[in-house]
Amino acid sequence: MYQPFFQLSQPPFSIAPDPRYLFMSERHREALAHLLFGLKGGGGFVLLTGEIGAGKTTVCRLFLEQIPARCNIAYLFNPKQSVTELLQSICDEFNIKVSPRNNAAVTVKDCIDPLNTFLLRTHAVKQNNILIIDEAQNLSADVLEQLRLLTNLETNERKLLQIILIGQPELRSMLDRPELEQLAQRVIARFHLAALSEGETAQYIAHRLAVAGGNNEPLFSERAMRRVHQCTRGIPRRINLLCDRALLGAYAAGLRQVDVATIDEAAHEVFRLDGAVASASALRWRSALAGGVVGVVLLGGVLLGYNRFAAAPVRTAAVSPVRAAAVAGAPAAAMPLVPATMPAPVPRVASSAARDLPAAYQRLARLWQLTIADGDACNALQKENVYCFDGRGLTDLRQLDRPAILILNDDDGRDYYAVLTRLSDKSATLQIDGIVDTVSLSALARRWNGDFITLWRGPAGYRTSVSAGTRGPVADWLGAQLAIVDGVPTPADGTVIDEKRLRRFQLMQGLKPDGIAGPQTLMRLASAAGLAEPRLQSLSVAARK
């Protein structure tokens, strides 16, 4: 409908998987590289996870296009089956005939025997067999165990069945269960497909408009594209839904360029965000992290609730449910009953003390039992062989598993700082200007721009990243920690870095397997080897005690 108005030849934000619109971010390229590496890794499991709509299926399609000719592929879209049903589905995909004995019901053995025969026969003629299971988070524990048993068939060089599991983030949590440890140890490559960054979101929008015949006129203002990223969290499918509705809204209003107000209205319609969040005039996309009401609606429901996050100390009286409902624009009857001691809504502007970045560094350094002299904090910490690291995103925070300074924004658009000390699946514990409080992740997302600063301790003699093949104290430290992780004897001092082992560790951690031990590799290695450094998890345990 709106294409002629914006001089487009076709809809730019269709959710259909049209390969012409493929946008390969750095994350998507790395995910594809991990799948291809796993294909050459001698069998076992390869794990690809990501949020709904992050592009996992797109990466898998590209992967299928690059699979060599002498590969047999079984692709399962619906894995929510029993063990026997899944084995039957695998046999069907490989065109293996299953013949139950005496016309009885099909058993596991009826499927396993011909499947093993097929794998041995195809291996004899130098064919590889790949099983791809999409939506793998729906697999039950007993089915996962049966899949592990399928990989037991192997030669001296490789396993005869390669299994690729593609699923949502909870798939990673499933494989962390003690009963699935044997399967987890057989994962030879894993990658978590994170959402697009703010810059990549803008590139994604521009790319799709160009493919649709755009004439280089910016159809979205810069502020509108930033708001798209805030509303969609950088998930491509959500970007498509929101931008399509926003263009329709701009067309209906006679606007030649989509503005922030149009994005907010489209978000309200597409994601069912209630007015307290979607109002552009009040900037409620960045509403207070706690106190009062946080309205979050995904796919058709409204969740109204309270949280206790304070951007500055709050010592005022409690707010009644009736007053809170009025602020949110919801009827009082819709509000849940809350304790009378609930904190008041937070100020819309952070205190001046919360804007003190050096003070935030001091609080973070104290967790490392360090003090910082006046001056540049990061330079001062280097004298203790401790370094600053700038990161981005919740996924990196979880994987690094260490306290961090989060850079937040108040309603004036000004930065202030919180020290993250605990992170669970649903909440975060923060220190702001000496006040400690726990907030929901949905509330945090409305204040946090994704940037964080954390600390890490370098090995003795560390000055810069080291690559495989080098010798010295840092190489000795690296070899010792890799040996701990792999459960093998520590190599002698003066031994060069084992490039194969280093790359394998990087792959297992979802890092780029470049064989260069930079800050992220060294941090992950310290965590995996169990070195005594501040951890988000250990801090939360201490807090409970």
C-alpha cells in the first residue's frame, strides 16, 4: 500500500525469508563459520542458539547451501516427540525403511538397527551424515540422551553422525544440567547469535530499503532508527514488524520520513505496549527502572507490576495502587495488591552523585580488594596488573560472569552509573550511589544502553594480546589454564602455546577462533579454570549468606 508513496518497488520489511534481503552482520558470519567448522570437526554436536527472530534459520539456510555434495542431510523442524517418534523421523529423513517385527508397534531397536547400518554403509563410500534439529529447546532429556547414544558409532577418525542443535537460549541452560553433562562434553562448537547492535540495526534498515528500490532518501530519521533498536532489542524479525507498521503509519499521516512518534505508535500497535511505555511525548520508552509501574506487553498481554529500582536514594512514602494506576493510565481495579511499604516512584532525573564515574570505579575496584588513587582509574589499575574492558550486551555480561559498571540514562538523556553485582535469569542487583537494589531485567532494559565496563587481571608479564606459537610467562600461564580446563597435565614452562587447543577453547566459548589470546579469551579462561576472581554468582552467594 505504501510502496508508491515512498517510491519503493516492493515491501522492504516482509518477514518472508527472501534471500535478496539477507543482511549478514558480523555475528551472523561468525555463526555460519562455527557451523562450517563443526562440519569438519569429526562429528559430535554443534550448538547454535539465539533469541526468537535473531536469524538462526537464515544462518542455517546459508549453511545448507555450502554443505558439500557428498553429505546426507536430515532436517527436523518439530522435535517435540518421544524417543521412538524422533528416531522414526530421522529414519524417514534419511530414507531408511523401518520394519517392525511381527507387525507390532515400532520399537527403538527397530529404528536403531537400520540407522546404524545406513551410517556404516554411507561411511564406507565416503559420505557424511548430518542431522539438523531446529527448535531443539523442545527436546526432552530422554531424547537428548538418545541423540548422544547415536553419536557413539564412530571410527578411529570420526563419528559417523554429525548433529546440529538449533534453538532458543534456554537450550544452553538445558545442556548445563548435571544429567546431560556427557552430551555437553561432546559439543565441539557452540555459538550464541546475539541481537544486532544499534549501528547494525540502522545498517539493516538501510539495506532492506535499498533492496526494495529506495532512492537513497532516508525514510527513517536517526532518532527513529535508535528508537527502533530500543523497541526491538535488535531482533531482525521484530525490526521487520515494527518498520513495516511504521511506514504504513507515516503513509497514512502523509509523512515523508518516519519520526520517533510514529515508531512509538507503531510499537504500541505491533507489540501491544501500553500507553505508559509507548508515549513518545513522555519518553516512556526510557521510563524509570523501578518504583511505580513498568508496562511490558509482548504478543498480546499486558503485565503491570512494580519494581524497586532507585536511580537515586528514595525515602518518601509509599504510593497506593490507585495512584500508581492513575500514573500508568490503567484502572485501579487492574492493579495487583501491593504491600504498603512499597517504595515510591524514582525521580526522573538521577542524582549528581550517581553521575560520578570515578566513584563507580572505586566501588568496582573494592570488589577486587583494590583502591584507586586520584587520576585515570584504568591507568591506575594497570599498576596492579588489572585492566579495564569495555563490553556491550547482556549475553557478554553473563558469559564474562564478573561485576561491571553499567552505563544508564535518565529522562534528561544524561549518563549515570550503576555497579552490577548479581545477575539472574530475571533480575539484576545494582549499586547506585551507595544504594543497593534488585530490578527486573525488563526494567533494566529501559535505562541501560547496553554498554558496560568490567575489570580483569592479566597474567604475570602481560602487556598485550598473545598469539599461538609464542613463549614466555604469559604463554606458560595460558598453557596451564588450558590444561586445567581440558583435564590434562600442565605443560612445561617455555612451551609454545598450543594453537589447536586455544582455538578449540575459543570455539567452545563462542569466541572467534583466531588463535589470539586477547582480553575476552583470557577472562573466559580465568573463569573456566576457576581462578579466584570476583564473580557475579559468587557475589550473589555471599549476599545470601
